[in-house]
Amino acid sequence: MINLSPATLFSRVNSAIQPRPQEWLRAGVGATLGILASVWLCQWVFGLPVALLLIGPVGASAILLFAVPSGTLAQPRAVLGSYLLAALVATAAAQFGGHTLGIAALATGLTLLCMFLLRCLHPPGGAVALSVVLAGPALQQLGELAILPVMLHAVALLAFALIYNNLTGVRYPKRPAPVIDLQHTRDAPPALRVGITDADLDAALDEFGEFVDITRANLAQIIHTTEVSALRRHMGALCAADVMSRNLHWATPDTSVREALQLLQQHRLRVLPVLDEAQQLVGIVSLVDLADFAGRGGRRLLRRGGGQKTPLREVMSSPVVAVDQHCHIVELVPLLSERGLHCLPVLEQGRLVGLVTQTDLIAALHRDLLRHLA
């Protein structure tokens, strides 16, 4: 359990941010190409003088879009919203007050207030307001239409960031992970019923009081990863090989549905691994799979003692979610609690060596709890 004050937590998160050197290169190349693409497109439409008048905020935006793509300041809503607000406010201010330093400062302040109000804070938006008010003749001649090159810069840079970031392995924009609802109920997922909730995160952010450039989803992921790391250290080197069942019952793809059902009933099992002639795991059949078979018309066959002609290859689940024998037990918990899996095949060099069931996992966690209580 993480026991830190909000201020301490956020300060540690910020102080720990230091990406790998390859990420430096990725971000640097992306920013360079993104600026060039944006300026090229703008100068092609409005001319080079207009494009260069806005290059300052474009460069600042490129730093955020390519170096900190997970931050709230770098999300598409923030980029497009801030550029649009800055262009509108600055154009209106310049029309009424002229192109002076005081008006530029006023436009920047008003833009900041609007960005806070509309939840699209993006620092380069302030630079956009300054650039529009204090722009040279090339941009001033456009008058109210000065918003067009501003938005063209924003859209071009954002489009390039969407393509480049995703092609280089960085998911952008950031989206919360989909909630897996296997039972289709209003209950929260098992992992969210205890521990830190969304309400706790909102309360921590409110208590912190200041703006934090991190999404709530990313903050939850950081806390979860920290908890998992602490739990791994707490539980030692306990892995799948230590808790798995080794004396297995299995079937082949040619085993009939009737024979598989008899095996499950005889040994009081819920799942049955399916191995091919080379003893490689090719599928798994569960009571749910057999229930689906019965629902598709196989119930009458089973009642009449049939099912002998239907091989498991037609009803088994494949491919199979499996783990390595050295997989830490902490990594098994979300697989068995959130993915709807009743067991996990354990492989050694591709060969099946055991199964970790929900019962095995509960027993292992119980023994570890007793060990630490003692």
C-alpha cells in the first residue's frame, strides 16, 4: 500500500522522470521533422514570412508533443483548444487595442484564463497570443483571418505527432485502458473494489491544489506499478513453478467432446489442456466451451450419449494465454482475476509442465500471508 502525501507523491513522480537515451533520440527526430513539416505546409499556403512568425510557439509545442506525449498539456484537446483560443483572443485584442506590448500581455493573460476554463491548458498557447498581437506586417495584413495560419500550424504539427508517435511505439493520444466487463454487471472490476479508487485519486489531486501535468489514468498506472513492485519485493522469488499443479490430465485435438466431458467430471476439473502429437499446447477446453457447444445444438447429442464424433478441435479455445514457469506470482493475479481465466498453463521451452489454477493462487497467497503474520 502506498502511504505518501499527495505533495510527496507528485514530487517523487516528477523527480523520477528521466527517459532512456533512445527516447531522447526519438523525441529529437520527431520534433525536428514535425517543425519542418508544419512550417513547410504553412509557407506553402500563406507564404514563408507568415509561417516564420509563428515558429516560436510551434517549436514549444513540438517539445511537448514529442518529448512528453503522455502529459495532459500535450493532448490534442489542449493543443487545438489553446491555439484556437489564443488566436481568437489575440486577434480581437489587437483589433480593439492595437499591436502593443500591453495588449499582447493582456491577450496572453486572457488566453490563460480561457484555457483553464475550457480545460485545454497548453503553454505555447501563450506564445501564440504574443505572436499574433506583436506579429509583423505579413500576419497583420490578414486581420481576422490570422486565425487560419495559426490553426494550420496546430493541425499540421498535431497530425504529424499522431503519425510519428504511434509509428515509433508511443501510443498517442493517451487513452484510459478499456475496462474488461466479462460478467456485464454494474460491479467494479475485482482489482478496483479495494485499494486506491478514482475517488481517492481525485481527492489527492484536489488536496495537492496545483496543476499536475499527468492524466489521472497515468497516475493510477504509476501507483499500481509501484504497488506491484513493492509486492514482488515483499513476496520474494515466488513464481509459477512453485505453486503450479504438475500431475496433469490432458486431451488431444481429436478427443471427442463426450470423452472430454467425462474427464472433467471424473477428476472434478474445470479446464482441460489440449496437446498435439509433439506435446505442444494447441488449445484448452473448459466447461464454458462445452456449454457453448451445448447451446449451439450439441445439448441433444450429449443427452442421447452422443458427442463422440465432435472433436475438441472444433470447440476448444485457441490460442491459449500461457505463462513461463519463472513468471512471478504477482503477475498471475490480474490474469486470473480480471481476464476471466480459470487457470494458466505453465510452459518450459514451449512445453506444458503445469497449470496454475485460481485455487493454487489463493492457496499460495494465503500461505504467504500467514508467513508474514507469523
